[in-house]
Amino acid sequence: MITKELRESKFDRFKTGYIDESGDPGKSGSNCLVLTYVSLDERKKVSKIIKRTKIALQRTKKGQIWLNRNGGEIKFNSFPDQNILLKTLEELAKLKLEIMFRAFKKDGKKHQFF
């Protein structure tokens, strides 16, 4: 369900959006669940940055193993090469984008929004 706040936000002016979650959504997983929405106009630039990052990771055995273990998804946690990570984040930081997130504290059967 899309909240009124999200519908009325300035995010609708952007062409591309990405949604990601952090934390285990199940009952017995982590204590919190964070949903993040990133919106931007420059989808091709993001794709190029991610493609270059994956190519750089594939140049080393450690990077190949890590990328395969994560199903080709780039994750900040346990990133195998801090120089590649920093370069990737610097390139992404140059893009015009906006971020919205929602955090939920999991308490048994209920999820409290905060």
C-alpha cells in the first residue's frame, strides 16, 4: 500500500526507482526491518557504475567468489575490496538522487513503525 505521504512526495518527478530491504522480514530474524526507496533520473549511469564495479570485482579470485556467493548482487556488507567500494560510492554520490526509508521495529506478531 502506498502511503499518502509517498504519493504526494517529490519522488514522482524521477524516472527510475529502486527498492531494497535490510533485515530479515521473518518473525525470528532481526529486530528491525528497513525498507529503502531510491529514485533518480540517471538509470543508465547507475547501470554503468554497477557494471564497472562487477567487472573490477571479477578481476580477482576473492571478488569472483564473493560476487557468486551473493548471486551477482552488490552488497555493502563484507564487500571484498575497500578501494572498489569507495570508488563505487563516490561515483554514486555524484548522481542526483533522493532517498526515502521506513524502519520497522519487529515485536513478535506486530511491526511497529518508527
